[in-house]
Amino acid sequence: MPGLALLGLTALLGLTALLGLTALLDHGEGATLCLSQQLRMQGDYVLGGLFPLGSAEGTGLGDRLQPNATVCTRFSSLGLLWALAVKMAVEEINNGSALLPGLHLGYDLFDTCSEPTVAMKPSLMFMAKAGSCNIAAYCNYTQYQPRVLAVIGPHSSELALVTGKFFSFFLVPQVSYGASTDRLSNREIFPSFFRTVPSDQVQVAAMVELLQELGWNWVAAVGSDDEYGRQGLSLFSGLANARGICIAHEGLVPLPPGSLRLGALRGLLRQVNQSSVQVVVLFSSAHAARTLFSYSIRCKLSPKVWVASEAWLTSDLVMTLPGMPGVGTVLGFLQQGAPMPEFPSYVRTRLALAADPAFCASLDAEQPGLEEHVVGPRCPQCDHVTLENLSAGLLHHQTFAAYAAVYGVAQALHNTLRCNASGCPRREPVRPWQLLENMYNVSFRARGLALQFDASGNVNVDYDLKLWVWQDPTPKLRTVGTFKGRLELWRSQMCWHTPGKQQPVSQCSRQCKEGQVRRVKGFHSCCYDCVDCKAGSYQRNPDDLLCTQCDQDQWSPDRSTRCFPRKPMFLAWGEPAVLLLLALLALALGLALAALGLFLWHSDSPLVQASGGPRACFGLACLGLVCLSVLLFPGQPGPASCLAQQPLFHLPLTGCLSTLFLQAAEIFVGSELPPSWAEKMRGRLRGPWAWLVVLLAMLAEAALCAWYLVAFPPEVVTDWRVLPTEALVHCHVHSWISFGLVHATNAMLAFLCFLGTFLVQSRPGHYNGARGLTFAMLAYFITWISFVPLFANVHVAYQPAVQMGAILLCALGILATFHLPKCYLLLQRPELNTPEFFLEDNARAQGSSWGQGRGESGQKQVTPDPVTSPQ
């Protein structure tokens, strides 16, 4: 067990450590330790290490004229703690039996000074041939055995991009515990690079989801002017734009700060302060973040919400900056890791041993030299550190990442050597490229946490969402959510360091209401006007820029978020207009049937015989069929009803009008022709020839109807647009000209009837049938001439009702003006139902009247009402 092994080691060294710790406390800050000598240990396989033990801040690296040594002046306690975590992991593995039994790992840890130029010197040393300080040039490095088998570090992306290409040339595995830039996932450029922290791609995805969850789509984005900041800012901008988040202002924090570039930074802060932006995403290193906040505090920037990248979220450089509580609310994501409760005790033990002269002397005996003449002092500041210097970072989250990196390499070496519980059978030395083959997709455990390098060298580590809670001297980190591929936010734990303590709103435009879409103003999709969706369209998604049209079988009201199915609409039987027309139908049909019955009852009477006898009954029967044809118009149209409407109306009407035409012809012949001719023509008009005329007229009309149905057949059509909420089902007429020509036969018959009776002279004492026919044809023409403009202008949904009304009014007009007066004579004036009043006298009078009318001056006499008795 690694933990028990470490505790055993601590127990063995307990007395020495206790004496050393006492000495460390007695000497205070001025005590000289041998901690830097503990950064190296021999072993069967050695791991190289790159750590930011110091920094070259203020040394003017940009002004160097010679490639001389660089002195790292500033000490980094976190870098030393990460180095001690690696040392602790190696000692656990060596003292345990789970990994590499019978073998001992060694380590060689160097300071990078947080500078690429400094990091390259130990990197070159790592690649020196084992047992020397020289790098030999070969065409083939397959059999080359460098001093180290793998490298742990460096911490920053800026350094990892430099060392990663260098080690990738030799295919030396490199495991970083802090470099997160997404460029390092490129296997073509960095085939040997791995890391125990997630890529920035994951952190950026978590940031964007946080902004979406809190409804912030109008933000500023700032990054440090280095590889980490530029790459992170680029990733964030791309993903934010894809998710509908607008970046109002974007800029870089210069490193190192200069007067010219800081002017641009002040301009950016001024723009952010004057705009409606309440959220700033800061993807930068700790040094750049400190520079930015120094100027924001000096410029009195109003409190904002700062979404922090992991690099500065826990940095003392930023947390301890005076005036930080006034910047607002700070939120950021911190990678999760397994707890390391023994680590503070281990650090105290190491410091205590470093203060023990006897222990330091034993290190001098074991390690004759640290080769400082080649690489310079390893960490001169480490030999003057105190426990107080390190206490603040003992529980730093990234300590576990450095610790886990060792276990990842050890597990891959364990697999390469084919080790088991009894030992490692393979005895030939493992070269770095052979280890690299087993690093891909290796699974390992560190402190009970299962980890695995994926195909890009990244690990599957989740994030905690941290909130700064202000307190003296530094803010406390409170966990307010987690990100495990998806954000889980704990709103009850959140507090806002903003005016009013309310969650700030950072939007360019208000959220549109339901049924409204966005009309973008300017260049940003988050700045828009809200536009209502009109009827027939709807808002499909909250972020739509255009209304979506409903399908043709659907409808929607104004400002709708969905469409509704259209109901079929037609002239239903229960509609008030239809009920009124049916009542009119009952009246017309009743009158027609009553007249027909009366004519049949009095079929031998002079009145009926004078009206045509059987032909008059046939005409009344046809008129009844005309009335019944209106029953084809109400109800849901079908193919059969659409085809039958016009023929079943026009053919009976032709039959009726043809009988009236024969009546008009008799009257015209008797009135306008000489008696001899009149008698001959009247015989023809009353015999079988009359039925031939009726048949021919109906055949002509049938031919027109057949042509109409074949050439331009009406069909059932569903019109989706003519009604706002319903689908109109109606019979569609393809040709209105053909529709009008179907009326041609009937119109011609009616016109001939009118011409034959309009100028006929009436005689006193006899029945005037011409006037009834004239008024019947006038009723026909008035009805259908009025029908044309009314039918053309009425809504298509009510056209069937108009046609029904025209048919019934036409039938009622003929009944009222021609048939009903005769029914009146049959019922109320039976004394006039004599042959003299209707037949013989009528014929003789018409003959004599013709001669007198031609012999006199041509003046025609106007007689009183023809239905009255003679005077």
C-alpha cells in the first residue's frame, strides 16, 4: 500500500525529522537547508522534471545579447510543492509492491524559471546520453538511451509548446501537470505529449454552458497575450458564437506590460465600463490577470462578474491584490482530483530533514554532485524556504495532477516490463520510444481515482465550479456546481457581489416574448428587435431570426408558437343560410307539386288543354326537378356531386323552358300569321312534333353538358389559403366560359319565348297567355343576370349558396308568373274554364283580329286583365 509505505518511511525517519524540524524552527527564516539536494535521486529508471521553482521577472530576458545563464530571482512556492508531490509519488511506488516490484524509480527535477529559454537547458540535459552530459548526433536514435526515461512537466502551455516539440523528436514521453492549451492535443505535432489536466476545450465548453445557464449572451472576452490566453480566447470565441453568445468587446492583456499596449488595455476597460456588458471572461495567466485587475481597480471599473480560467482562479498573485473585493463576483472552473491528506505531513517531514545536517551529509555522500556547473543552481531559493512560505499552497488542486503524472508513467513502464506481483521478467533496458507505445490509452489509478490517457493524451477529469467568497486576507473558494460533460449548478450556494446582491443581467436586448422572432440590428446577433409572427407563421425556437411558415394544412394566429390543423369547411346542412334556402326549396317544390297535381286533376279542362295538356304537366315536373337539384350543393363535396350539379339542374330546366317555348310559339303563330298558315302551324305545334322539339332541346343541352364534363370537368379542391383557419372544400370550375355556355340552350329558349310574346296583342274576353310567358321570361333573365355579378363577387365559400338561391328564385319566378295564375282560375274562377275562353273563340278571335289589325290603321287595342270575365 503506497500510503502505508510512506508512513513506514516517515516512522523510520521520525526521530531525525523531529530533530530537524526543531532545528528549522530554531533557525527561522535565516536557516540554510539542503532541500535543493533532494530534487535528485538515482534509480533504475529516472524521470526528468520541469517545475516553476522561480521566475525571471525583472531580469530583462528580452535585452540579452549573449546566451549566458539566467538567474531566477523570484521564488514560487507552488512549483516547489509540485516537485515535492512528484518526489512523494516516486517514493510511494519504490516503497510499495503494486507497481514495478523490485525496481526503483529515480528523478531529476529542475527549475524552468517560467521561461522557455531556461526550460531548454534541463531539457537538453535530459536528452544527454546516460552517464554523461553530452548529446550525440545520430542518424538513428532507436538504440539511444538518454539520461531520463520520461519527463514530468512543464506547468505552462507556453513552455510545453517548446519542450513538447523537442521531446517529440526523440519520442520521449512527456506528461504535463498544467499545460492545457488545445494545440498540444495534435498528435501529428506532439506525438509524445500527455497531460493529467483536461484540455482547454473542456474548460471553454464549461464556461459557455455556464453563460447559457445564467442567461448571459452579451459578454466581454479578454485573454493574456501568450499562447495560453490567445488559444483559450480563440476557442471561447468560436464556441460562444456557435452557441449564440455575443462578444461585445475582445482584447489581450500585454505580457510584459508596456506603456503603449497598456493604453489599449485602458481603452478596452473604458468600453466595458460604458457598455451594458456585466460579464467578462478572462482567459489569462496569473501575471496578466494581476495586471488587468490592477488597472481596473485604478480606473474604478464598476463591479462585474468575472468568469475565470483555471490559471488565475487560485493564484495568490491575484487573490492578494489590494482592492480585489471591489471588482465584483469571480466564478471559475477548477479541475477535480483525489484528496491527498498526507501531503502536508510529507512536506513538513521533507523540510525537517532538509534542516538536519546529518541527513544533508548523507545526501552529499549518495549524490557526489548536482552538475550545477552545467545547468546552474537547481533552486537556491529552496534552501531558504520556511514552512510558512509553503502552508498556503499545501492543498492546491494541481498538486494531485503532478502526483498523478508519476503514476501514469509508472503504470506504462509496469506494462512495458510485463511486471507482475513477483517482479518484472523483462531485464533489458526500456528506451523512451518503447515506453511511449504503452503510454497510449493507458489506464492507471492515483489515490483511488481511475484515470486514462485518451488518444490525444488527455485525461477524463471533471471540474468543480468555484465562487470567490470575500474574506480577509484572501477570498475563500466555495463550490457552487460541477461539470461532468454537463453543467450542474447549485444556485442556492451562489451569492453575488454586485449592487443589490441580485444576479446581474448581461444582454444586449431583452428576451423576446413567445411568438416573436429576432430582427438583428448591426453585427451582433444578440442585439435585435422583437418582431411578431403574423398569422400563418409561428416561432419554432426561442432564438429564431425568422418566423416559420405553417404547412398548408395548418394555421396559426398572430404571435403563435405552434400551428393548428385546419378543419375542412364547406356549405354545411345546418348553416342558417342553407336552412333558409331549404325552406325556400320546400315552398317552391310544394307549389310545383301542387300545380302539377291540380293540372293532372283537371287534365281534360279547357285551361289545361290550352296550356299544352301533357306538355304542361311535363314542364311542371321538370320544374320540380329543377328545385330538387339544389340538394346537390350543401354538404361536403364529392366527385359525383361536383359532376352532377350542372347537368341535373340544366336538363330539367331545358325541359321546362322548351314547353314554354311551344306555348309562346302557338301564341305568336296565332297572333302574327294569316289564319290558314296559323291553323297549319298550330297543328304541328300541338302534335307529336311538339315532343320532338322538347327532345331536340334537351339533346342539345345534354350535348353541351357532356362537352362541359369532358373538356372541363369540375373537381373537388381543397383551398388552404382562402380562409384564415379552415380548409375550404369546394367544386372548382376550370373554365368560366364553358360554365356560361352550358346556359346557352336555356337562355336561347327563354329569349325566343320573350320575343314571341312581348308584342302579342291581347283581346277582351279571352285569356291572355302571352303576358304570363313574358313575365316568366323576365323573371328568368332578371334572376340569372343578377346572379353573374353576385356570384363573381361573393366569397368562394358562399358561391354554392348563391347558386342555390338563383335556381330556386328562377323556379319560383316561373311558377308565380305563369303557372300559379292558371291554378287561381282553376280554383277560384271555374266559370272561366270554358272552351270559348281558352280554345275555339280564342282561335277565331285571333284569326279575325289578324285581318282587322292589318286593315285598320295599325293601332292595337289595350285590353283589361285577361283573367276577368267579358263585359
